[in-house]
Amino acid sequence: MTAQVIDGRAVAQAVRIELRERTRRLRARGIVPGLAVLIVGDDPASAVYVRQKTRACEEVGVHAEVHAFPADVAQAVVVQRIRELNDDPRIHGMIVQLPLPAHLEIRPILESIAVAKDVDGFHLYNVGALVIGHGDSVFPPCTPYGVMRLLEHAGIAIEGQNAVVVGASNIVGKPMGLMLLQRGATVSICHIKTRDLAQFTVLADILVVAAGCPNLIRPDMVKPGAVVIDVGINRLPDGRVVGDVDFASVKDKAGFITPVPGGVGPMTVAMLIRNTVRAAERVAGSIEPDEVEEALSGEP
Ligand code: GUN
């Protein structure tokens, strides 16, 4: 079997086209959706991600501004800027690019973002809303939400399926597990301390891998015909970018697979813009339905 490759670039492009139209309607009413991105230090990968995010915003007509701080910035300075942005009516969404330097405390920084502007969905309130399945009222974290959108696009049924998530981060693994659970999957979340990872992954109808470990998943760890979603973005010493899944060999065993690059990555950016446009629509009092919305609804 050769897997069907899910083209994240194409799906993200379709989402951006829809968002451009929604942005046009907001602009016609005098509202320009605005995103502020805070970045601390000079991590090269973070700089690339931030550039991708701001460029994609501009393409859709969303105002994006970057607030850059030196690596040794004081916690209070970052929090003060967030407070100012909370009060800035031009800004509808705000994110703090992670990771942060070790001297900064992540939680107080994320909790100082106004819930209504937390378009990364990392504030405790939004995390809690995700846990109890309050789909409509939250900003879903962009990467797992992008994965849900890809699964929908590929017509993959989730209810009753065995879903295995590899990686238990707050950004991807945990919210991914919650979203799949919300849609009725039986979910296992594996992590660095999991004994015999393959024992879990071979049971997966849907396997989402977000471990940050190049080529971790080999064909013998995959159920024939499984849906394999690769969230990993790893740069090898020779400069090549690869995922967490050995794409070349696993594609002959899986039913569906996402490539790296060109799979989940573009969806993360598209969902960030979607959350920002939605935040602006909320302020405007005219939330528009989007295809992605169903991804969080429905009880297990
Ligand atoms: N670092 C890696 N992924 C993300 C993300 O989705 N949002 C933010 N803010 N930082 C990240």
C-alpha cells in the first residue's frame, strides 16, 4: 500500500482564502484584525516561525506587528508590554513565541495575556475550557487544531478510533489528545518515559507524532493503513528538515500520511490567523462560522 499524502500547503491555502474574505468584510466595517507577536532573544528557529506568521498575516490582510526583546529582558518588561497590548484596540490577538529564555517564568507571562486575545490558546482559562469541551468559547491551540482540520479535510472518521499521540507537550501533545477525545477517539498519550513505544503505536488507527525526534517512527511501529500525522520539524546537521516519522518507508505502510515540510506546519500558521480573525469578529459582534469549527464540537 502507498499512503495518500495529505497536502497541508493546499489545505492551509484554502483556509487562508476563506480568511481573506472574512478579513475583507471586517475591513469594510472599519476593523482591521491585528496580531502582536512577542519574541525574546535570537533563537533562529523562532525567528523563522515568527517571520512565517507575520508574512502569512499580511497576505490575508491581517495587521501583524513584532515586539522583539533582548535575551536578558526582565520579566516585568515583557509583562508590562503585554498589559499595554491588552489595552490596545488595534490588537485583537497576541502570542508569545516559545521557547523563552530560562530566566523567564512562562506561566505568569502567558496568564497576563487577556483571555479574549489569547489566540495561541495557552492561557489557563482557554486550556481549562478545552478540557471541559467548551469548544465554542475558546481559542484552540493552533497546531493541534490544524491537525484536526487536516483530518476533516481527508475525510477521516475519528469517533471510536484508537488514537495515539506521541509527545505530551502543553503546545501539541496534551491539547491534541483532548481534541481527539472530544471527537470520540480512544486516546493514548505516550511520552519520553513510555516503555515500549511501539506496543502503543501499532494499535493506532490515528497516530500523531510530536516528539521532536527525527525518524522516531519506523514502519514496524505502524498499523497497516493507519493515518500518520507528523508534527515534528527537525533540522539535521546537513541542513535537511525532516519530521519525526521516517516518511520514505512509513508511506508504504500507512493509509494516509503528512509530509514534512508541507504538512502540519502551514496549518499552524493558518489556524493562528483564523483565531486572530475570529477574535476581531468577536469584537465586531459578528462571528462567522468556519469549516474548522466542528473540529472541537461533539461529546465522546
Ligand atoms: N513554539 C512552537 N510552537 C509554538 C506555537 O504554536 N506558539 C508559540 N507561541 N510558540 C511556539
